[in-house]
Amino acid sequence: MAKHSIVHVELSAADPKAAGKFYKDLFGWKIDYDDKMDYVQFSPEEGPGGGLPKVGEMMPAGAVLIHVSTDDIEASLAKAEKLGGRQLVPKTEIPGIGWFAVFSDPTGNQVGLYTAMARQ
């Protein structure tokens, strides 16, 4: 059974590359930039890592999205909906990495779910 830990945090950024440089210079985080997705992944020495997605419809300026681990995204989405939440993004594959989904809680907060792909 999943521990439902926070495993990934996203901070919206108008310019992900510049935001990555800012956090690297400020905190010394390891930064990886994906040109194709215009997405920065950051890794602090401790705690969950995260990303800097480009500001857009799903990630307006100032948005913060946490991702919680789960063994079964569909079951977690169904339970969230039963409790008054609403699915925003269905289970979606991150090629070679895992799957994610996003729901909103009854007050409108957005929360991501994440399941890692089994490593072989």
C-alpha cells in the first residue's frame, strides 16, 4: 500500500529556464532542462524534487501543484470523486518514468497523483 507521500512539487514559471537558473543560484539545486517540453526539473539535496512548468491554463502564474504517490491512480481518483473532488487530468503516462493525474478537492485546490514505473 502506498504511503501517499508528497513526491514532486511544481511551481509555475513564465520562463522555466530562467526560473531554474534562479533556484540553482539561490539554493544550489541540481537543474535539468527539457527543451522539447520547456520544462525544468529540480533536485534538492533532501526532500522531494519538482519541476518548473511553463505558465498556462492548467498552471497559472503563482500556482503550486503537489504530487502525491499512490499505487493505484484510478482508485485514488475514484475515491477523490466519491469524496467530492473532481478529476481534471486523467491518468497520463510520462514515457519511461511513470504516470500522473490531477484532481481538484472540494474547495478547488489542485493535487497531482503519481505512480512510478517499475524499474527493471
